[in-house]
Amino acid sequence: MTKEEKIAFYATARRAYAGTINQIVDGDVVTYWVGKLRGNIVSFEDEYKFITQEEAVECARKFRKMCLRKARQLNLNIVL
């Protein structure tokens, strides 16, 4: 997939949602929430895991919005 195709792929995602990941922290298993679009974890820089589901969904929505802005800047032909 080209960069432009990836931007369009995420920009046209119908639903932003959250999933969980588990990570070992100081010997304990800790569950975090992650934002998802089209089955993939999305994030900004190193900020990808959250304490609450709402934070994770908001991250996915912001990522989708950023992709939509970039798609329009690149004049990509996308259908919402």
C-alpha cells in the first residue's frame, strides 16, 4: 500500500474504537486501551496506550481526522 493509499484507508474508516493490550510492567501484567481503526492500532508518536477506553477512542478519532485533512491536502479522491 502506498502512503496515499494508507492515508485514504484510515481517513475513510467508518468507526473508531478501542481494544486492549497487555504489557508486563515491574513483573505485573497491566492492561491498557489502544485506539483502533479498521482493526489496526493507530497512534501519534509514542502515545498509543491509555488507561481509559474513552481516551483510546478519542486518539483513534483524532488520527482519522488527521488522515482526512491530509487526504484533502493531497487532493485524494475519497468517498466518506
